[in-house]
Amino acid sequence: MLVTELWSLSAGALVEAYTTGVTTPLEALEACLERIDDVDGSLGAFTHLALDEARTEASRATTELRAGPPRSPIHGVPVGVKEVFEVAGWPHTAGSLAWAGRVGQTDAVAVSRLRAAGAVIVGLTRSHEFAWGATTQHERRGGTRNPWSPDRVPGGSSGGSGAAVAAGMVPLALGSDTGGSVRMPAGFCATVGIRPTYGLVPTGGVVPLAPSFDCVGVLAREVRDAASALTVLAGARAGRGRGRRLDGGSRGGLDGMRVGVPKGHDPALGPDQAAALTAAADACAGLGAAVVPVRLPSEREVLEDFARVQAAEALALHAGPLGTWPAARDLLGSDVRDRLAEADRTAAEQRGAGQGGAGLDASLARLAEVRHAVAALDVDLAIAPTAACGPATVACPDGPGGSFRALVVGCNVLQSVTGVSSVAVPAGLDGDGLPVGVQLWGPAGADWTVLAAAGLLREVLRPRLPTGPP
């Protein structure tokens, strides 16, 4: 095998190649670094590369794997880390000029667990500023481009991780997901993305956006790789929880499972996104599941309440421990600055009217009702889109009339506010030849059932996609 071919392999394939002596972690790393050098100049997925550290880690992994079996399913695998995760000695800017010059003091819990598993951490991937955006663009700091079409955004806020995995720069990358920030890039870049059950993976050392919803997630090429990474990140909690065990030897793999498909969707899906959802439902039926219509809470209304809670929590953080509001407002990107200003105005108006947190309390109460309604659904799994439209252009990232954020975040917040497990997988291409994704989700705690089902769905839908971006 040529070293230059190694960048195209999944994490599982790499570890198998290590254990059979076909290649080494050091050779795999060099292939990934060569790939980064070839393509990242036009994509902007990475903001920091730690070449010396990565080579030291890869050399250590090479020695260890020559002497014995792998210590984890990602031993020696190159990994990217979203720049909102703290890494000791590395830049810790959270994608913002307001934090320029900051350096990480310790490793985030997730990063520590990757190191303990023998992963080779290559560098930091670009985030939308403070993880608060769906495009991974910044008017002064630059942005990440979609590997399938560099004039399009990769989604956000984990757009750098999504692009890095899709373009073959690394087979695995860490992301964070508050309102879809792993699942949106997965859908737009044709990768696999998991938002695990809320709280399954510790968020210590990750710059918070809205702690009520923040999750550590993974972007990968294959569902098996995402499952391997989640096993490492979840630690002692890996493999535990709710969910039916799937019988891999059954006729279809999803025999006896009830899979819900929403009766309607608001925002309305584009024709390509609707077709992908139908294809995924048909695939589940072909795998033996009973596909049933379900009525879900209005995505538009859930988005409104989610956005109110998110903004209130973000304002409290930026005015408090993050220290950017209002002291560093002029250093913030316009979108984050405008959201903080609006949240500040809303809070001031409510205080002036003597309402306190009345609007926020009402939103929290409605979201509690949403969680109850979802928990009462008589299904094992459900299917949802990852976006109602294709990726916006880099030239106009907010879409016509600023509509893009609602069209993508609106498809993801139901899973965020209910804390369930959700896995995004590629489901086809739209009329422009760009990826369309769907997400398969299940009850909180059912992560490994959802992953197993998503793996089956991924295999059925795979023929609908070509090999991927150059």
C-alpha cells in the first residue's frame, strides 16, 4: 500500500492495517499531513497544526503496536479537535478575535481520553465563533469551505471537523453540538456525525455555549468509527443505557423495531431533502422495521423556545466567565455580537417591565412539555432531516433574508432539547450534486442501539453516493 493512499482509509481500516503490519501510525500520520498540505489551503479546515507533537505521538503508537495489541479501537489514528476544546499549550481562542493570544492550560476531558486511548491528535479544526453559528464563517477571521463545492459552507459550528473528515485530512474529529453543530456539517459534507445522549461524554474543558444543551460529538467516515470514538469518550459508561439490542443475524437487522417518520415538517423540506427522508424510511422498511408516521412538536415553536434559552445562557456566560460582553464586543463577529446584543436588550426590557425571566420561564416550561411528548412516542427510533435545504454559499452564508440558520437549526433542535441520541448519515445528493443527510435518533441512553441501526442504514444508502470529494 502506498503511503499516499492511507489518508483515504477509515479509522477501523487503519487500526487493522497496523495490527497486520501493513502500515504504521507514523506512516498514516505522514499521509494525512501530506493530504492537509495538498487541500487545506483552499478549504481552511484547520487553524492549528501540532506537527512535532503529532509525530511524537505517532512514533510512540508505532512502537506500542509493534510490541502488542492496540489499547483501543482508535490507537494510532489521526484525530482533529474542534478549537473550542482546550488543549494544553495550544491556542485556545474558541474561534474568536476576542480571545486572541490565549493558550490552553490543560486538556479537555475528551482530549485526555483520546490521548489515553493512543489517538494521534493532529491539530485544531475551525469552529464558528464560540460555537454559535451554522456556517463556520467569520468576516475577519476567515472560514471553512465545503470540500464538495468550495463556494459553499460546510455547516457549523463544527464545520472545520466536518470538512477535515470529508476531505480525507483525518478519519476522525471531535465536535460539539448544541443545536445541531455536529449533525449539520455531517449532512452537508457526507460524513457520519453523532450527538450522543446529553451528558454521556463530559464537557469539561469545552468552551460552553448553552450548558443545558451542549454535547461532545464525533465526526467520522463510518458509523463503526464513530462508535469506536464514542466508546473511548464515554469511558466507563460506554455501552450502557437503554435501547433494544439489534440482532445482527436477523433477516433485515431491524426486525421488530418501530421507526417513526414525521407526518409534517416545519420548516418545509426542499424536494431533495424530502426525497432523502423517504429513501431513509424505505431503507428502514427494507431492513425489517415497521415504519410508522409520528406527530412531533412543531419544529418552528421548539426552535423559538430553544433560541430564547440558548441566548439567555450564552449572554450569562459572555457577560460572566467568558468575559467578552460588553468588554470585547468590538472584537466579536457581527452575527455573535448581534445575538448577544439582542439577548441583552430582551433581558433589559423584561427587567424594566418587571417581568423578570417570565419569557424564559415560559420557554423552559414548554420545552419540558416537548421532552414529555417525545418520551411518550411509541417508537424505538425515528428519522429526521439534518437540514431543510442545501448548504448556503460562502458569498451569502446567511441565505436569502437571513433564512439559512432557521432552515438548518430548526431540523436539529428537537433532539437537542430532549437530550436523545442521534446519528447523522449521508443519504444521497441533491440536484446540485451536494450531499444530503438524515439523522436516525432514539431515546436518551440508547446510543449503541442507535449507532447499530445507523450502521445498517448507512450500508443500504451507500450506493446512492459516489466516492466523495477530491
